[in-house]
Amino acid sequence: MNSLDKKKFVIKNKDFLENLNSDEIIEFVCKNVRDKKLFSTSFGSEDQVLTHKIATTNRDIEIFTLDTGRHFSETYHVHAQTLDKYKILIKTYAPDHLDIEKLLSEKGPESFFLSIENRKECCYLRKVKPLQRALRGQNLWVTGIRRQQSSDRLQLPVIEYDEDHDIIKVHPLINWSDSELWNYIRENNIPTNALHKKGFLSIGCAPCTRAVSDGEDFRAGRWWWEENTHKECGLHLHRANK
């Protein structure tokens, strides 16, 4: 699909997909988008649900993950559990070692604490650049984003055209509530990150993630030392005109 075809697909099906459930959304995009379909997992609760749905129905969607090199041991453990349970391939993309060697040599291992610019640089090298490699030349990107996760995502459509990566982006769990998510996990015995039970709602790199208190925003634990409320690393940039 070229860029124009991808944009037309989004416009044509945007309203239609809003009325479908998650399984119907996945089925529809698998039937109507030819090959080159990916799902990105960071092994959080939403991603584990989608991995279960994709793996148990043999959907033609490649699963991949980004290993920043700074994950919690609990994240690596649920990665291993997921491979063991579903017997699937999860392609892993890592940062360029030259990028990381240069960053650590010039700024040290904790430069991200010193400024937002430094933090964004670290996120870019460890996440965004590997993501660009994963998405290059692809047609469809499936994510575990939900509207309930943060105020920034409340108005997000179920499907959008991501201009930065020239890809159709679909969020099958967009309307799921917390209770719906965890009921599904329990009913299907889906492995989850042990940190979720310790108050970690959105889990990223270990130095940059803390548990959240009752009533705090879903992403309040990410880059917890920063005062800004817009907590994104650059993987998911939502624009009002999409």
C-alpha cells in the first residue's frame, strides 16, 4: 500500500471500526490489509491480551518488541513466560550499540535525569530509532493503546494514519475498561508482569518508572521526576488532525 491508499483506508473505515469489538477489529484489518502487519508489545497487560488474541487465532500479524537494555527483570520474565506459553516468535529490536556507547561515554548512564532534552535523547536512541527500523515498509501497526490510559488518549480514534511512520495504526482495545481488561486476563490465564500487582500501571525502563498511588494518572509513574504532564517517549505521537 502506498501512503495515499493507507490514508484512504483510514478515512473509509474510521467510523465503521468504532462500532466493532476488539476481535472484529482484528479480523477486519487482517482481511483488508494485505501482509506487512505488525503488533508491538512491551509485555504490559494490554499487550499481553493482544498477544493472546493474535497467537491463539493464528492471525497473520508479526509480533515484535523493543529491548532498550534497561528493562525490569520482571519484564524479561514475562517475555520468557509468553514465549513458553504461546510457542511464538517475538522479534526483538535493540538500540544501535554505537549510539549507546557514545551516549554513555559522553553523558554517563543517568543523563536522562538532568533534563527533558537528555531524557528524550535517551528515549530516541533506545526506542524510537529501533521502532523506525521495525516499522519501515510496513502497512499496519497494531497497538495496545486504550483511551482510559491517559487524558492525552481520550479522543484517540480506533484507527489513524501515522504520518511519521507512514503506516496505518489500529488500537483494538481502545474502548476497554480496566475491569474488562483484567477480567479477560484472569479468564484466559494470561501471563502478566508481576509489577502490575505492586502499583506499576505503565511499565517502561527501570530507572524511569515508579509505582503510582490511587487516583494518580495511568502514566504518572513514567519519568516521574519531570513536572510536565504530557508523558510520552515519542513512540506514540497523536495529532489533532488524525
